[in-house]
Amino acid sequence: MSTNQPSLLPLKGLKVIDFGQYIAGPAVGMILGDLGATVVHVDPPGGPMWVSPANATLNRNKMIVTINLKTPEGLAQAMDLVSEADVVIDGFRPGVMKRLGLDWSQIRRDRPELVTLSIPGVASNDTLRRDWRAFESIIAASSGVFTDMGLNRVLMGVNPSFSPLPLSSAYGTMLAASAVVLALQARESTGTGDEIEVPLASAVMEGLSYNSIHIQGYPERYKTQRESEIERRRTEGLPMNVTYEELQEFLDPFYRSYKCKDGRMFYVVCPSHKHHAKRCLKVLGIYDDLVAEGLSEEEDTYLPVSEWRSDVSLGVYPMPKLWADRIAARMKEVFLTRTAKEWEKIFGRGKFPGAPQRWLQEWINDDHAETSGLMIEVNDAEYGVMTQPGPMVWLTESGEEMLAPTPRRWVGVEDALRALRRMPTKLPRPTASRGKAGWLDGVRILDMCNVIAGPHSASYLSRFGAEVIKIDPAKPNYDCWNTVIFSLSHGRGKRSILADISSSEGREVFEKLVASVDIIVWNAPDRQVEAIGLDAESLKKLNPDAIFCQLDCFSGVRNGPRTNYLGYDDLVQATTGIMLRFGGGMDTPEEHAHVGTIDVMCGFGAALGIAAALYQKLKFGRIGRPRTSLSALSGLAQIPFCYDYERRPLFDEPSGREANGFGPLERFYYTASDRFILLCATEADLTKLNAVEGLEGIVDVPPDERAAFLATAFMSARAEDWTERLVAADIGATVCENIESIRSYDSRPADGKPGIDNGSYAFSVYEDHPSGHVITQLDPFAIRPVDAQIYALEPAEKFGASTRSILQDLGYAEAEIDRMIQGGQVSESWSREYLPS
């Protein structure tokens, strides 16, 4: 951008004070800064509490000041900064900032326009855990992250299983950033801000909402080979000791890695789309032979399987073992005939998903990542020219500005104050209180998305009062595992209409819906957006005021070689090195097996983009087009090690099945109660550890002998006893919990409340769920504002259940609706059963 041109960044003029340390707080400040805010980061006198090159990324676009909050002078300096701010961020334990003299509730009584954000490890109303030293790995262990790492690890007997991905902070960052900007856009109408808490434990549980749902009477047709094998072994009392090689034969042929001619593994993800699996087999040259052998395609896979003509249907997940083995054997042979790079082009151009396994180091220096702006260069004062993750969320008209962020710079407090004072905040006069209201009350959203990331973003926004209409084809493109099962989570708070928008009357319905809403969300590459007429110019003719939010797999601010390639969460894990790190090598890649690991993060990112566009529309009168992608969010998921620079040390973060932590003081230990605990301590904690009963003498143990010393010591007492002793000594420790237990402890009958008052975890049991099943699922509870309303979400209705009522709202007469239903232009259902059996 020329220096003579005004900035078009949506948060230009916004002033943020970032007191955060570690990842989540600084990352929120980074994202707000990337979007144009002026951010001042506050470090203590000794420098950041977490020493890492990642701080160069987390603090780009920021002025850094040093303040001792424990002195009167430091407190006065902090108060001066806060008095100029629109947003204040902290990431400490509940009550810490208040004890230091920064009481957000008190400050907001004098300045109600201020938006404050607190990101504690656990909820302030969690009486059991609120005083814990809740570091990243402690939150993960206590939230079931390490003991629910997927079916592979269960079958291989690797449980708990350590991962260095900072999922709690990553989910917390996107939830918190979106909440702040939603509060800011509401402030443009009301003149008042809010006091927001986003506990990381609650955030990571929201990120795992697709893993924590429980469906009573789950139909057998959706159980994978791995699930069946786990049940068999448990029933027969057999050990979970499957080898990696044996495990591969329990995987679906369209959901696994294949070795290529060059020795690199290639990940295929084509399991449940109407066309993807067929395209794959045709390109591989084995489709006709398999059909001749009996491979079939059911015309209607939403019928109960008892009514199918065959025992198999292409494009349905999971496949029966006989066919899975037969197809996989053929696919293995064909993949060996070309290199992984060749297959990547073939799959991308053929419009079905697949990608080579790459290491993170390769991804950081990848041509597509560089060309598209998914990786950018920043000339940092300490590390020189660094490659860092690019923008995670952007608006198309201003994204180019975000590709050249200002490196972090250290300034004096007075310099920071002068910069802030040059930008006076202009707000409307505060309106009279009308009771609690949602930040998005009155906003209408059209959700055109599929799978997880896109539809999750719209469902997330509904908790703030948005009215969401979900439109899907009159006949489904995906099988019911990918639609109905997932929609139990992301269909909440929505009305559903089914319409064939390729027909003239279906298109008319679609255009009327587009004209009636404020926001449209679609997860599709550019070529699909243009084909359906939702590019910027075409949309202006239908609804010039509408905000269009686009998500996809590989896009960045600029076009790159793979921008239009199709893909899912799993492909991004393969492309960006997550699967190789988790599995431990090119020959043993494994998915980071939380359903929607990056999908959900990306959904929150889309919500942030929508919030920024709404804020820009209210503040500056500009209509923007927010974008994000799964690949863009992969940088946040790997932020502690996603960077490169000259003379960077090895990429040696913990990896593989044998990883159990970062070192002797932060890792799993087995205890006398047959349970694992996670210890999270530092060198500075050795004196405190030495005072813990049973750990006397640890200070005298050489570093290379500490693991053995501690392993022996921890076998002398139960996990619960050790946790109690260590927490009492203010040392990070927790029992490695599992999601099933957490759900059991923290469930209650659905009561129409969002669960915010129930501590760090909250689930509702829906005895009368419209599916006919008893379903237990996570509450919409991670965002906790003091002033705004958070709404409990209605259970997901059956696809098409609101077709008639939505058409009535659009002005269609009953006779017209009946005629369109009979003609197939619209539909009221895909199946007799809500959840096909």
C-alpha cells in the first residue's frame, strides 16, 4: 500500500493494551494488530514470562513497554495506558489483575465504553481449579485432550498421548478475538463495551465439541472398523496392542495415507462426498474394474441400510471391511507409480481432496505458502528476517496491507501514550439500558456451508442472537455421517431449508434469501463462488449491503498454486506437518485425531472476520468480504514452533507415539492408582518441588536423572494425592482426565441456559432431542460477557424441517410451496428418519 493512501484495515484507530503473557493473550493482540489496531504490549521488568522466538510473531505490529505492576509507579503507568484504551487484554489467573490494582469492573464503572478481556486457564467460577497454575499442558490434560487422542492411539495402547500443539490457547485465541470484535461492533450502536472472560479450559472443550457429544443408541452403520475392533477387544478382554502397520488395515481406503514412487506418503480424504470417491477411482484407473467386481452406488443412501440393494455404496463412510481392503490394495499399487507431487496436481485439478505429507519446515518454506501469503517475512530486531505465519483472518479489500506487518519495537511508556493520544475514540452517546441483549440481536445470516468449519461459524454466532438460516441442496451431496452426525453439533440454533438452486425456482428462492439477510457464509473456493454468482460484483446486484464471508482449505490473501484445490482439516494436517509430527515420521503419519482440530478453529476465525466486517460497516460505512482458511489457522495451531530464520535451531518439538512431554519436569508420570498425572514445573520450581512430601531430594538430583527419580517417586501414591500435594505447593499438576468422565461429572438436564454459570465445563442432556435419541452435548459457554446476553441454543432440527416456514416468510403461498416440493425444486426432508439407521 502506498504511504499516501489511507489504510483500509477494519480496526484502524482502535487502541489495545495487551497485558497477556504466553500465547493466548498476546495472540489476540497480534490478530487485532494485524487487522489494524494500535497495540501496546506490557512486559514485566524481567521480560516476557515465556522466552521463545514465537514472541516475535505474537508481538508483531506492537509497541512493547516494560512496567512493574507491583510498584505504585508501574501501576500509575498502567492506569494511564488503560485510560486511553478501547480494549484491554489479560491472561492471568482469576483475581490476579485485581490484586495488582487493575480491577476491570471498577474501571468500567468510570469508563463503560471499555472492552476488557480476561483469558484465565480455568473459569473464575470454577471453585475446584480457579487457583491452579493452569499452563497449556495442564489445561489439555485436565480437559481430556491427551487421553482422547483418537481411535488409533486407543488401539495401539498409547494412552495418554502427548501433543505439543497448544490447542487450548489456539481455540481460546479465536474465541476471545471474535468476542472482543463482536463487542466492539455492538458498541458502535450502544456506546458501551463489556467485560468478557474466556477460560481456556472451556475454549478447548468447545474446540472438541465434536468429540465430546454422546448419542444414545448410535446406529451401527456409523461405526468404523476401528470402533468395532475396540469394542471387540474390550468385550473379549484382549489388550490394545495393535501395531502401526496392523492399524492401517482398519482404516477406510478414502481416509488414509499411501506411499508414492518417491517414498513420500500421500493422504487421501474422499470418504463421504457423492462425487469425490468416484473421481478418485476413475483417475486412478481402477473404477471400472471395481464396479465389475460388484462395487455399487446406492441411489439413496439416506434410507436405512436394511433397505439398500447392496451391502456397500461408494461415497459412504465407513465402508465395510471386505470392500475397504479390496479398494485399498488396488490404490496402494497405483500410488506407487507416481510421485507425491504429481498426485497432488492430479487430485487438485481433478477436484477431489488429497495432499502429500510434509514436515512443518517444508510447509514454512513452501512455494504456495509463500506466494499466497500464508507465510510472510518480518524483519525482527532480534532474529533478523523471520518467516512467520501470515494473516489468519482478513478482508479482501485490505488483506494486502496485512502482508507487511511492523516488527515488534520496544518503546517507553510516554512514547506509547503519545501514540495512543493521537487517536481519540469517537463513540455514540450511550443508550439507555434495555436489559441484557445479544451482540448480534437482529442480524440475519444465510449459511451455505458443509462439513464443519463453515457451519460451525454460523452456529457459534447464533449464541449472540443472530438468526441463522441453513440452506442445503434438495438432494444431498454428502452421506449422512458427514451431514446429520456433524450437524448435531453445528446445526444448533438454525432453521433448515432444502432447495435445488440449479433450478430456476430454486434459484429464485436462493436469491430472495440472499436479499433478506445481512451476512452470507460459504466454505468454497473462488471458482465455485464465481460460478454461483456470489462474487463481489454479482452480489451487489442481489444485496449491496450484504457481508459475504468465504472459507476454504488453502487460500491466503493472494492467489497461490493450490488456492482452488479442495480440502478438509485432515489435508491441512498433512500439508503443514501436523500428521508427521504426531506420527513421528514419514513412514508413520497419523492424524491429530480430534474431529475438526483445525476446522473448529477456522470456524471461529470466520466469525472473527464477520465481526470485523460488521464493525467496519458501522464505523466506516464500508462493505467488506471477510476470508479465512484452514491453512491460515494451521499457523496458530503450531505457533510455538511455526517460524524460521537464519541459524534457527532444529525443529525438534516433541513428536511421535513415544513423546510424553517436554522434559523431566513437564511430562506424564504413572502413579500407584493406575492413573497418569501430568507434572508441569520449571527449574525455578525445584525448591518448591523439594518441599513436597515424597519428592524430597529432587534439588540434588542431576538433570539427566530427574525422570527416573520422579517416576519412582510418583509410584508411591495415588494420582489424586499427588495432584493435591503439588497444587498445594503452587506447582502445575493434574490427573489426566478423559472426556467421558468430564461429560459425566458436568452434565445436567437441558434447562434453557448456556452453561456459563457451571464452571469450566458444562453439558446438557436432551432427553427429547428431535432426533429421537437422547443426546448429551457441550453448552455454548466459553464466551462469558458481564453485560451482553448469551443464548442457549435449540437442538439441531432435521434437515429441511423449516423449508415450508422459511418459504412462507419469503412470501410464497401454500400452493406454490406444494408445487415446488412435488417438482423437486425444494424439499422438506432427505430421509424418513432424522438419523438414518
